[in-house]
Amino acid sequence: MSAPAGGLPDLAERIAHVTCVTERHLTAADREAAFPVQALDALRDTGLLGLVVPTEYGGLGGTLRDVVDAGLALGRCDMSVALIYTMHCQQAAAAVEFAAEPLRSELLPVLGAGRCYLASVSTESGKGGHLYSARAALSEQGAELLVDRFAPVVTGGEHADGFLITMKNAGATTDNDVALVYAAREQLVVEPAGDWQPMGMRATHSAPLKLTGAVPGHQVIGPEVPFRDIANRVLGPYAHLGWSAAWLGTAAGALSRVLGLVRSPAGRKRFDVSSELLLTRLSTARQRLDAVHAQLRHTLAMVESADDITAPACQLLLNGLKISASEQCHTAVNDLIDAVGLQHGYLKDSPTRLEQALRDLRSAALNYKNDRLHLAGGKLTLLDREVSFA
């Protein structure tokens, strides 16, 4: 992974512009389960879609640390936009790390220009989002690879400029022989294959898609690299750190809005700020978020510095972060709803937006299910008898 950096000096300013645009449209996007096209336009206009692309290819030269900071900031406003953005950065980082020539010279300048939004196509019926396997297989037609792929969940897929698609290699005999293929939108027929009416993260518009088409054979990402290495070195860390940042930002934004309400002149008349019950619930929520923040920053530092992030202690830390963030951020918001009551905790028109935050964060434990991570964690724990810490 990239070495730690001091952060881009104008990253906060760019993010603030996107947040401002997002705020104006988030109520309608949530109500209508509509993709936040205005926020995506702002991400393009600010060049943030090129955040992790090296400057030599026209990108901003940002790091995983910058992606985490951006996810936290965007999550305070809207979890859907934060997820859309951090998942795009995950896909772009995989291309930066593993794309070989001639794809590298073709794709990276396009990504670096900051106008191209990449969507991830990794889900399949029957396997969910399990990253290490695929069922649909590529087939060869001369120098081209034929793509015929249904995906039940594709975040922002109907608005993507390109896709990174997991499929079995042509001629593969096992589901674990996976290829990661880049396809530009114009190389595919992209057909909506269902509706998107979820409880939360509605503006991600993660509706099912059917993708068919043909791409040149050189558009496999990391053709000489086992897909498991791509997943372990980039896709997994970016997912768990990016998602956790988005979730923590969402819960932190909710707590901030609650504190603003309680401390406002009207709030001081409504809430007893000396109430032991209220103070305890606020303290508990803050404690949960501080713990997740500490785990997030520690895990990020580990990924930046570890010689081998596939070691059991490192993988346990990454998986544990995702589990902790998904559970604790949701619980913190649920506690805040109890703290402020029906009017400001449960109703859609409350300025705290707790109702939306709770719905959004309920998806976190299901987004690559915690049960699956605990099964992996149990096996990894058996490999670390000394209980070493990363």
C-alpha cells in the first residue's frame, strides 16, 4: 500500500463543495431512491473521481488515508454519497495498482481526469458479495472476451462510465479462478434488471443490472496476478476502511445534529440538559464513536505500514473494524433516538435526520455480512495461538 501522506491540502475544500451540493438534494434522493446525479457531477467537477490516480496520469495523487478522510466527511452529510465515492476509489485503486500495459496507459489517464465513475460488479445470485469466487464465466472470441453477466446489486451502475467486473476466467474449472475485467460503458449493453426500493442507503440506487458485450483481452486487471492477491491487497482494505469511514461519518453527523438541537435555545426549553439519562445516552453514543474512530485509524496505519496484510492478525483487524463499525455506529444512532424521543428521533422531518441515519446504517452489517466475516475470523483466530495484535 502507499506510504502515509500529509493529505492533499485542498481535499477538504473539494469535499465541502460536494457536501454543499449533496445537502440540497439529499431529501429528494432518499425519498425517491434516486441516484444523486448532482453529487456525482460535483465529484466530477472537483476532480475527486481521480483522487487515487498518480499525478503522472493526471490524477490528484491521493492515498488510502485521503479516501478515509473523504468518506468520513461525506458520511456526515449522506451515507449514500460516501459509499458511492469510497467504492469508486476502491475500483480506481485496483486499476492503479494492477492494470498492465496497454490497459494502464489507456485507462489511468481517463481515471486521472476525474470524470469517469467506476462501478463494482461483484455480486451474483447464490453467492451474494463473496469476493473470492465467481459463477458466470468469460468466453473467448478471437482476441476478445465476451461478457454476459447478471448482478443483483450494482451501486450506481446505471450511471457508471465504466465497470470492474468479477467473472471466472475463460476455461476455468473452479469458481475460485476469478478474473477482474474492466469494461467501458460503450463496450457493453447495460440493461436495468429490477427495481431498487430498499429500507436505507436508498440514493446508492444499487439496482440489478444485466451486462453483455465484448472487450479486448488486455482489459483484464492484473492478468498475471492471482485475483485473491488483488482482493487482499486492495479491494478488501479499501472496502472495509472506506465503508467504515462512511458509517462513522454518518453516525458522527447524527450526533452533531443532536447536540446542535439540544444546545439550541429551543432545545434548552425542551430538553433537560442536567438529566442523568440524557447525559448518559450522549456519553455512550460518543464513546461508541470514539472507539470506532480509534479502531479505524489504527487499522489504516496497519494497512499503510504492514509488510504482509494477509497475516492473520492483520486480517482479523481489518475484518474486526468492519464488524465493529457496522454494529457500533448503528447502535449509537439507535441510542440517540431513545435520547431525543419520538419527535426528533423517529420522524422523517426532524433536523437531526436520525430516522434516515438509522435506516442507512442498518445496511452496514448486511453489506458483506458480518456472519461471514465472523466465520473467517474464527478460522484466523485458530492460526494465532499467541493472540498477537497487528
